[in-house]
Amino acid sequence: MTRAALVTGAARGIGRAVALGLAGCGFDVAVHYRSSRRQAEQTAAEIRRLGRRATMVAADLVDPAQAQRAVDLAAERLGGLAVLVNNVGDYLYKPIEMLGAEEWRYVLDSNLNTAFHATQPALPHLLGNGWGRVVFIGYAGAGQMVSKPHITPYFIAKTGVILYARALAERLAARGVTVNVVAPGIAENSMTQPLEEVPLGRAAYLPEIVDPVCYFVSEKAEYVTGQVLEVAGGWNL
């Protein structure tokens, strides 16, 4: 089995932390970025310092053709692909009645369609191994049918990610590929920090988000698929 992973949006933030975490778990990593080339180079350099191979792939994953090329290039350079972590997604905090059509489309594209565009071309690589892992970075509470009037398109997109992940999990389980979601709430790098709403009273540290990802891609999680693990300190319960 090839120990190669592609992490989308890996130049900074949660994606960068996940890429380094996977390297620490023995994976070679393709660092995807859209425009943050300098930060992607820094992430790749740190992966190499951890003793693993790293490559960089640039793409706007809103474009299916670019996503296809990025996935295939990552697999070509790393000698295959066993793990995909979908982390890309922009956040917009704005009252629903003030949203424009372009903002609505962009948030859905950024969070839901990018996940589809990266995952679909990765599946042949994972299925070809007879073993694979897909992990989506979601959002705590997205599985609940509640109103979120300041982040409505983001919440809809992350709910869609859960439904997409579960559908894949059911279809791929018998072929050796598991699909799961790690759903942070308020992280240390989050744009908004309503910590008074978090029962544990603080934001998540990035390593606390990385650890569940590493669990889902490990052999210990061989029998776990279609699950959402919230890392949110009790937020949105």
C-alpha cells in the first residue's frame, strides 16, 4: 500500500496542520494550494524535515478540470494515492437578507463543490489500491436542521458535505475505502470566536483537530466509516 496523501488547502491553518500531522504518521504528502505558494512551500519544507516526501500542486478546485489535474499530478509524483483530506472552504459571516447571488454561489462552490471535484477523481486511485481513506473537514452542528442566519450558505454546504460523505461511505465500504468527517467548531484560527457559547470555554487547538484525522486514516479505524466526529468542546449540541 502506498502511504501517500493529498491535503487540499494545505498551505496554512487547519490544512497545514493536517498535512504535518499526516507526515508525522508516516505519510508522504501532496500539499494543495490555490494562491498561497509561499506558505505551501513552507509546509512542504517542514514535511521534508519530518523525513517524508512532499510535493506541491496548485489548483482552483472550483474548476473540475483543475481538480482532476491536481489529483492526478499528486498521485503521479507520490507513486499513488491512499488518503484524501478535503479541507478547502471559505467562510462568510453575513446576514442572510444581505447576501448577493454571487456570494451565495461562491460559498457553496468553495465548500461543497470543491469537495466533490477533488474526491471524484481521487476515487479510482483509492479503489485501485483496494484500501483508501477520505476525510472531510466539516463543521460542528451541520447535521442539525437549525437556522444559521449569518452563515446560511456555509451551513448548507457543510450539511451537504456530510450527506455526500455518507453516500460515499455506503458505496465504497465493501471495496476497502472508508469515508468520514471531522467537524471542528471554533478553532484557534477561526474568524469568529464566540467562546461564551462553548461549554468547555475555549477554542480548539489545531492538534486537537488533527488527531481525529490521523485516527480515521489509521488501521485502527478499519471498521469506522460514514461517521462525523465533532471537535467542538460541546458547541452546537
